[in-house]
Amino acid sequence: FLDRWIPFSCAAEQHTQVAAMSATQGGAHPQGVAQGLSSSAEDPINYRPSMKLNKALSSTGLTATKSKKNHKSGCCGFCKPKPPIEEVDCVLIGGGIMSATVGLMLKDLEPTWKINMYERLGSLAEESSNGWNNAGTGHSALCEPNYTPSSGPGEVEIAKAVTVNEQWQLSRQYWAYLKEQGLISDEFISVTPHMTFAYGEDQVQWLQARYKCLHKHPLFKGMQYTDNKAELMKWAPVMMEGRDPSDKVALTRVDYGTDCDFGALTRDLGKAFMQKGGNLLLFHTVTALKREKDGKWLLTVAKNDLGAKTVQIRTKFVFVGAGGWALLLLQKSHIPEARGFMGFPISGEFLVCQNPAVVDKHPSKCYGKAAIGAPPMSVPHLDKRVIGGKHMLLFGPFAGFSPRYLKTGSLLDLFKSIRPHNLIPAAAAGLQNLD
């Protein structure tokens, strides 16, 4: 800038030169404007050095220094160099409820740790944790029949139900703590009565025994039972309207059940994780991991967005919370605990009702008992849900088939997971469920 100042003694000479240039290169006067509008490609004002003809120019065209070529891309572009290695304390794979919870807990316990969370999609909670991809029940054994199997005529086993309920209360206490700290909101959870439905003489006897064992326990205090037709119509009009009066049916009800939008909760936990210094990386896929001789893990991570690249991460701890993607990753890790595991190509689908006139008639979650020999996944339930602030009813599940282990997975997921060590367990499991 300073070099462009002209000494006063040279002003007259410079003025003469500018006037001469204006005649040929244009200017503010009418002749100069006409000259500028009619200039040809040979005119100096339109001249630009050719990059092809002038090899002395850099690749940017900003300097006259020839750029140095980078030969680190390997022979003919095939032998690429290894990406740089980044050192972190812990890696969380997957952006669902599990990774978000573990990540936030670790940042509370080890605030100085560098923790990376990798999610292959563009947002948290897009797979199993998404509100549309789970029942949102917040399993507490208030209504789920699988936690109280029959142990004999008129008897049920409640130990599992008590354990599950205790675990649920711990989760609620942790969320209450986070709410008090201002890290999450309470919009993800709502009070929703839980009911258990019994149909037929055998199931009604089972439900009576279940109620007898549970309602005196402090965790299930307030549980109600009825087989009265008028009371049943009051509790579940959608289920009772049009039913044969001779049907033997009964219900239990707990008014303080909950419905959880785990997708909303996961996003809140992810924000809190980042507020505490956690590093969330979207559009990043962990493609390989192996244990090194010193016990640390070396991960290969591919970036999936427009700035696609591959990096390597070395860490002391790895948490795989990747849902259906977890099996393929665990197999790549070669840990012995992954041997024998395989996923079946089955899924569950639900009917959805968002008609307010119908939704308002069933403000509860109601679980039925699966038929003898049916898998636990076939337990029918009619659920009041609140997803993204919208009220609706979901009924199902209905059996589905897909070789994908994720909704956004590959049709080859099932086939990629096949190993010699999991063929026999998978075949045995299939044979045991042929009925």
C-alpha cells in the first residue's frame, strides 16, 4: 500500500502517463467508455496469461512460482499413504441412546478426557432410538407380561419384574438429575397409564396371580385389577366396543406409567455431551477396528459427506452402541465374545392412528400376552404415543422381513455377518422356532 504513494514532484509526469493510457485502455470520459466496451481479446485489459502455455505459473495462478507436485498419493494413485493417527481417550460408535448416555456419564466422571462419538448418519437417534422405531414404553414391568412368567398353577415369578423396575427407577433418577442441572428438558417423557390385557380363562388366571404377587410390592403400589364389564369399558373403550359379552377378559392398570420419546431424549443427551466438551462427528462411519499389542484400539473412520476422507483414531476404550451395525463391527474386532452371534432377518411393523377422536379414547399403553410358543416380539400391544409432540396410537407388532440390520443399512448386512462359528447357533435357533 505504501509503495503506491506518488511523490508530489512526479505528479505532473504521472498525470501525463495516465492521460496517454486512457486513450487506449478506456476511462471515465465518453471516448474511454466506448473504448472499454469495444475492446478485443488482444486488448491489455482483457489479457490473461494462459495456464497451459505458461508452465512457470503456479497451479493457483496467483504467483509466478511453479508449484511443487505432491507425490504422496502413491504409485498411479493406487497405493495411498496411511492417514494420520489421532489420539483420543475414548471412542463411542453410534449416535443412539446408549452412546449418548455413556458419553455424558464419562464426561461427568472424566471431564479431561477427549471423547469422540461417531454417527454414520446426519443426525442423532435416526435408527433404533428414533421415536418411530421403538415402543417408547420405558420398560418397568408395569404392563409387560414377559417379565412375570408362570411358575405353576396360580403362581408367577416376579424377580425379573422387580429387577427391571428398579433399573427403570435408576434411569428416571439420572434424568431428573440432568434436568436439575439444566442439561436436558422433561418434554421427552409423559405420564401414561400402563395396562395388561388377558383373554381367555387361562390368561385371566395368570393375570390374577400376577396382580396378587405384584400389587403389594412397593414398586407396583397402586396396581388395579378388574374383570368387570363396565370398568373394562371405562378403562379401554377402544378395545371393548363391539366385543362379545361372553368373552372372558380382564385388565390390570397402573396410573403412573410413562411414555418416552427416546429420540428426543437422545438429542438432549447429545447436546449435553457436547456442552461438556464431547466431540460429536456426524457422517462418519467406523469401517475397521483392531487391537494393538499395547491393548489400545486402532480405528479407521471414513467421512461420508462432501469432504470425504479417511482418518485413523487410536484410543484406550471403545464403546459400540451402533444397534444393528454393532454385530458387524464386533466381528471386525475379532474379540472372542462376538463368536456365535448372528441376526435373523425379521422385524416388527406397527399400524399408526393419528385420528384425535380415536386417540383420545385410549390414553394408555396396553400389552397382551403372546400365544404359547410365540416369540416375545409377538406380544401385541396398543400404545398411546407422543412423538415429536404429536399424539397417536400404535398397534402391533406385525412380522416383517428384511436382511438389513439397520433401516438405512444394506441388503447384504445379513450375508456379511455369516461366519463358520455362527452358522450352527443360527440354525439351532431357527429350528427351535419352527412352531
